[in-house]
Amino acid sequence: MQAVTISSEFQIVIPLSVRRTMRLVPGQKLQVTVREGRVELLPERDITELRGLLKGCNTAFEREEERI
């Protein structure tokens, strides 16, 4: 785990090793959430990066008549 310091402008610098691991780029947006007393930064990804995410998911289920 790496530590960062909050500036007087409430800014932080994401360490280089984290930026490389997460493939973050300048201008990229991050979603900020607070969970169980911690701050989480989640990178927004392009929709094309989600291709194949549900591969192998079972989609064979019975649909309600009014939903068809």
C-alpha cells in the first residue's frame, strides 16, 4: 500500500506504479465512492473495453409473456 498526501487544494497525486497498473491516462475520469470509511477511485472505462465481460453467462431463462 502506498501513501499520498492531500494538498491545500484537496488534490492528490496517484503514484506512478498505480497509474501504470491501472492504465490511467491524463484526462481520464474516475468515479469517487465512499465505502465503509474509505475513499475508492474507480476508473471510467470505454464501453468497448467491456466487450466479452459476460462471455459464458447463461442467458437461457424463461421470459414473462408480457416482456417478449
